[in-house]
Amino acid sequence: MSGKKQEKYRLLITEDIRDFLNSLDDKSQRIIRNNLKKLVSNPYPGSGKGDKEKLNLQNEEIYRLHIGRSWTAFYLIVEDQKQVKITEITSIDEAHKKYGDL
């Protein structure tokens, strides 16, 4: 059986986001990390796993991933480098407040 192996994306998380994750309880950490891993195989909305959406913010393409009913991760895709850069993880309530600004 031959087929092209799908190239994986590299997930990049800042030190601030890593510190934020580490400050959460174990269950929240596990849920968020497991959901972020979904972006490795396909970060684009409409394909792969996860509730993803493309947002247009001041001529910048930013994406969001809903994580359960509690969290939202915002991220950028650097296609030519096969990278997904997590820019923020926030509560879903805070994310909805931000949507008013988008």
C-alpha cells in the first residue's frame, strides 16, 4: 500500500503559555495538551479534529481552537515552515469578549 505520508506541523508554545498551563490543575492541563496535539496533524478549519475557526484580525490570519467548553487557544500557522504557533490560551468567556474586537 503506497501513499504520501502527511507532513506533521511543529507546535510552538511560548514560555508564558507553558507557565500558564503548568499553573492549571492536572485535568485541565491534560485536556488542553491533548487538544493542542490535534493541531499537529492538521491545523486548518474544516479538516482534521477539533473545533477550529479562521479569524481575520487587522489583515492577519489567526485561528482559534475551542477546547471543551472551558478554553480557547489562538494560534498562527506558518505554512512554509510547517509550524503552528500558539499565541494565547484563555477561558472561553474571555475569548468571547475578544470576538467583539475581531
